[in-house]
Amino acid sequence: MSVTDLLTTFEIITIIFTTYSILVSTPIYVSVLVYIRRLSDKPPFNSPFFTCFVALGIIDLICYWLYILKKLQFWDVTIPFFQPYGSPTTTCSIVYFIIWFTGMAQWELNILISLNRFVSLMFPNIYKTV
């Protein structure tokens, strides 16, 4: 097996998993977020944990779809507003900034959710009053 055969195999595997993620995982994720949002006025979905969870879910989806948009050029899908390739464009700079920003927001929201879970387990009396 040559290197090009190996790369082609990995490209096919990547395309299969990406297609699965787009067609199966993303709709399930969106339906969970919609379900939690619809019940956000009833316990336990009105807690700060679920507020952070929905915010993180929205940020995850934005970051994921921008990543897919950026990844299409590696699969020979031409996106006109990214052209010319190899030179900076305003649109490309904006997309890269949003990818960076959503990545930072994911990191901060994960820390916030971890802190929320820590306080709820270690200090349940404080958590109930907040």
C-alpha cells in the first residue's frame, strides 16, 4: 500500500464520518437543544447548568459548521468567497476569526459548566440558594 493509497483511504473515512455527523449527529444535537429550550421555564431545565448547556450547544454548532465550510476546499469544493486561495481575503479573515472566537467561547463555557457542577456537588446549600 502506497502513501497515496493510504491518504485516499483516510480521506474516504473522513468523508464518511463527516457525512454521518452532518446527517445524524447534528440533527440529534439540534433536537436536544430545542427540547431543552422549550422546557426552559420548568425545573430542572430552568437551572444555570442548562442555560450554559444551550449556550455551549449553539457555539458548538456554529464552530462545527464554519469548520465544515472551511474544510470543503480540501475536498475540491470551490467556494467563491474564499478565492483566491493562498492570499488573505476579508471573508476568510472573518471566518477564521469567528472560528477562533467560538473555540474560545467553547473553552470558557466548558470551564463554567465544570465550575457549576463542582459547586452543585461540593456546596449543595449554596447552589440551591443561587
